[in-house]
Amino acid sequence: MIVMYVLLIIVLIFVFYMVLPNYIARNRSKDVVKTIPFNKEKKCIALTFDDGPDPLYTNRLLDILKRNNVKATFFLVAHKAEQNIDIVNKMKHEGHGIGMHTLYHKSAWLSFPWETINEFRKGLGIFKRLGINITYYRPPWGTFNALTLKSALKNKLKIILWTVEAYDWRKNNSASNIEKILLDRTKDKDIIVLHDSGGAKGAPNNTLDALESTIPKLLKSGYNFITIDEII
């Protein structure tokens, strides 16, 4: 009988701390942005990158964007930003948007309430010391617990998700397949999520190889790349 009560409590915690808040935030909240919410004469898309900065990949990515005169938005892991200040400054100098992707990239579903609060407090503190005013946030894996949305709103952050994902973090997902997904699925007002760090070993190389050819093709198709700053 005691075991049954313990299991019931665990289930209730799971539902009310993770499942319901996650569903509401992702599907009901007006404070969570998934797509570009306005009309423009030109076709608009937002290219976003998670999990960096990474000295192995991010500089090359910035060079690709610069060659194509394209601006993107980087959702940075705070402790990585602190360790790679030169890359962060390059992003700022070249006009890219910067948002927060938590302190250590820990899933909200694996975070206790006090950990979630500290993720925001300590993460935003790091960006403040770097001279960056963070106004938007993306939770790792797009997951929420009962305090994620509340903490974001308390810190006056808009939460940004996405409409197109190329699963570029997966093992053996080739550059050609990433390109095909992006070209097949991207449409006007989409927010695209990619990764310049993390995932399977060497996975960001495939992302960068795909972007070398994909960005020029999207430009040729008439897409105008905008940053999250322009959206919110």
C-alpha cells in the first residue's frame, strides 16, 4: 500500500511539474513564439543556432554568414559564452542576435525548482557581466517545467521556439540530408533551429557543410533572413 502511494505521488509530481506545464507552454501560451508573427512584403525566415559558442565550429559559422551577408540569432549556453568571450564579441560586432539557452544546457525536466531559478539568475548574471542585455530565451530541447515560463516572464524574457528542425545533432545525419530538410520544409515566417555545438561527435560539421550551399539557395528563392530582435 505504501508503495502504491509513493508511485501515485511520483506520477502526480511528473504530471503537474513537467507534463502539464510543458503542454500549456508549448501549445497555449501567448508568451511563447514559434513563428515570425507579422507580415512583410518580403519572405522572411529566422535562422537560429543553439548550444554554442564553440571554438571548433562557431567561428566558421560566422564566416559563412558573413560571406552571404546573412544575420542569425545565437542562443548561447551561459557558461560557454563566459569561456569564449572573443566569439561572443564577434557575434555582437557582426550584428547577430544573442539569446540565452540556460546556464549549463540542462533539461527543465531534469531540473529541480531551485535549479531552474538558479539557471536564470546565474545565466543572466553572466551575460550582464559580458555587457549583453538578454531579452529572449530558448529552453534546451524546448521543454518546460512548472517554473520555466514563470521564471522567463519574471525576468522579462520572451521564449522563442521554432517551426523547422533539421535534426542536425543526430549521428550520421549527413550534410546533404540536412540541406534537403531545410529546402523542403522552410517556408515564409519560419524559425529554423540548428546547432553549432553539441549533439553527436562532429555533428556541427555536417550543419556547416549544409549551410555552405543551403543559404545561397534560400537567398536565391527570395528569403529575407531576420534576427529574433527584429521579431520581438
